[in-house]
Amino acid sequence: MSVNARFFASLKERVGHGSVSVDVDEASCVRDVWYAVTGEGPGEEVLVAINKEYADFDAAVVDGDEVAFFPPITGG
């Protein structure tokens, strides 16, 4: 199945692009999508949304989902 992974701010720079289509197994979760793109664990504080709804790395994904990864929002 295919999901669209989107990366924002410093994560976009880290992976080298803002959006990519990823093929993953039917029983995949957000962590699998991250690993398919980066080849590593998130390692740092990363926020996730599936179809614009906050989620965590253990949340299941289905064909056609948009999974967005972004760093924590900070302010001053």
C-alpha cells in the first residue's frame, strides 16, 4: 500500500525533501513509514499527524493516508 509522507521545517532538511510516496506493508504503523524514508528511528522529538489529526508512532496507517512529521513547536 502507498502513503504520502510529508516533512516540515528541520525534518524536511534532514530527509532532503518535503514529500514522498512510500510503499509499506498492509499492517504498517507510522514508525514503519518513518523508517522506510529515513532508514533509522526518529531519535529526536518528532510530532506526527495522520490526515491532519495528531497521532503517535504506533498508530496504524492505511492506503492513501497522509502522514506528516514535524518538530515540536517552540516559541519565545
